[in-house]
Amino acid sequence: MKANPMFVNYKGGRLTMRSVDRLVRKYVAATSARMGISPHALRHSFATHLLERGADLRAIQEMLGHSRLSTTQRYTHVNAAHLLEVYRKAHPRAGRAGKAGGSE
């Protein structure tokens, strides 16, 4: 079963990737913002900001539609220290990892 589209065109149909790209480029040009902003750049920024502000990496993975978590990690260009922090907060045994007496 296909999900209902989040964004629709003037006919009520699903927006295509090409249409989204065209709209983003049109509004970037109209606002005199720096060139080089694309739907991909917006998607990247969206994911990175969510992760930097504590969003769950799995939730971001689902929003982006990635089948593998490693794709999401690469996509957001997350630094290793931040990933480790997120991991330690999320994993029940992560707080003991690397600490003396933490092994079972």
C-alpha cells in the first residue's frame, strides 16, 4: 500500500523529485540566497541539525528512508565523537563501555 503524498502539485498528485528540485532552485534564486542550495543540501542540513540536537539516529534513518544505518551516518557527516555520545545515551550498557570494572 502506498502512503499518501506529503506534498502535492497543483493537480493534487504527488510531487516528483524533479518538481521539488525545480521549486527549491526557483525560491533560492528569488531570495538571492547563495547558489548551490539544492534539495539534497536541504535534506543533509535537516538530518544533521536533527542529530546535533539529540534526535534519535534510527528516527532520522526512517525519515530519510535509508535501509542501513551506516548510510544515515555517512549522509549526515556526523563526527565520531558525537556518534559516540549518542550511542552512550541510547544503549543500555554503553555507559560502562571502556570503564574499569565495566566488563561482565
